[in-house]
Amino acid sequence: MENQEKTLVSLILPAKNEGSHVRTTIRSAFQVKTDCPFEIIVVDDGSADGSCDFISTHERAEQITLVRTEGIGAAAARNLGAEHAKGEYFIFCDAHLFFEDFWIERLLEPILTGKADSTTPGIANTGLPNWPGYGQTLDGNLSIVWHTGKLNLFPTAVLPGGCFAIPKQVFFDIGGFDKGFRVWGYEDVEISIKMWLFGYTCYVEPAVKILHVFRTAHPYQVSWDHVYYNMLRMAYSHFKEERIEKCRKLVQYANLSEIESQVLENGVMEQREIYMKRRKYDDDWYMQTFNIPF
């Protein structure tokens, strides 16, 4: 790609109790072929297993920035990584991935040619490498549904947080990941909705595939309270009243009134007012565009 050799890319990896995965992800990033200069930002969000301690003595340590925090959560860790990044393009990555040759160039190409404002690759389970999912949509309960069998660049309702590229300018223009989110849940859904409603586009580039370690449990504690809090904060930020009510009804394993009170006490209505003035499309447009029955 023209001038690609001059464009620094920042790979941003949030990590918490990842065991050997941080090391293998970084090893893969350095081993695959690329003509694109890149740096790696690792945000160690309060790991108790020492999984990021090796970075200071890594043979390519000059290309890796380690930022340590004390459990600020997935969304905040990604935002913090972006604040430390020097690249003009960000690629947010889970800390348990395996890459292929020239994946950076090919993932950025639709952005650099003006076809998309953000891109995500095909993502396959390391145990099923020939069956990738291609971006995501949502069902009637706001649960994730993966696209399959795609061959060409196409728009997607949701960018999987496990790997997606976005220009630095776009990321900061939309305000990054929601700054009020807690430990884990809905951060990738919320930023995708925000991008579309603000007039930006999210696309899948099926020509690129990465492998992802899909685990059966988190290596840190995630409660239903955290997930529901983030869902309701997302709803109040972006949805009309009827959809906020639908989100209330999805809260089954926690105290709805307590969680909703916390959401409303933490500035979400002020954020909603700002977003409503800023957005180009509404949530009806989003749901209809992607045939989401919610």
C-alpha cells in the first residue's frame, strides 16, 4: 500500500491473568511477515499471575510499551492503551491471538482506500481454524451472533473486541470506549453502535484471518452486575425508551433497581444528551439496517 511503510500502527492488548498467552501473542506478532512498522501497547490490568513481567527483558522490548493498572476494566484498559499509543492507526487485540503474514496491511487497506472507517478480520477458534466467524450482529436478547460464510468486504453491526482496526482520529472523535463501563461486557457492542450512529462505518475484511483462544471462563471475576450495568448504560446512552424498557426486562440475575440507580447516578443522562445531538442516525435506523429484532 502506498506510504504504508511510513505509517506506524499501534497494537493495543489489554491483559489480565493471561498466563502464557501474552507471550505467545507477542511472539506471533513479531514472527509473521509485515512491511508495516508497528508498536505493541500492553495494558496489564492488575494481573496476579505475573503474565506480563517478561516484557521488560523481551528481545524486542523497545517496540513494546507496558502500562500497569489496578483493575480498571476492559473498556478503560483499552482507552488507556490508546492514550499511550503513538500510531496513526490502532488495532485492538485480545491477548490470546495468532496472526498471519501481512495481516496488518490487509486489515488496514479498506480504511486507507476509503471503503471503511474500521475493520475486523475473520476470527477463528484455535481449535477450529477453518471455521472463522466474520463480524457479529445481535439477536432479540442483545446476544452476539457471528456471521459465517463470507468472502468479500461487508458492513457489520458489531466489531468483535478481540480484533479490530480503527484510525486514531476516528477513535478519539467518538470518545473511545465508554468511559463509565465496568469490568467487562458490551464494550465492543457499544463502540460499534456509537460508530454507526455517529456516521462512521464498521466492515469485515474476510481476506484476513486471525486465530483466537476461546476460553470457557474468564481468568478474572466478572459478575452479572457488571454486565447488566454496562448494558443499561449502553441503552440509556443510545436507545429510545421502548428499547431501554426491553433492556430492563433482560436483567434476571441481579437487582434491577440497584443497578439502574447506579447507572443514572453516573452521568449517563448527560452523556445521552450529548450523543443525541451528535448522532447522524438513530437506534431505529441501526436495528433496521442490520435486521436486529430488538
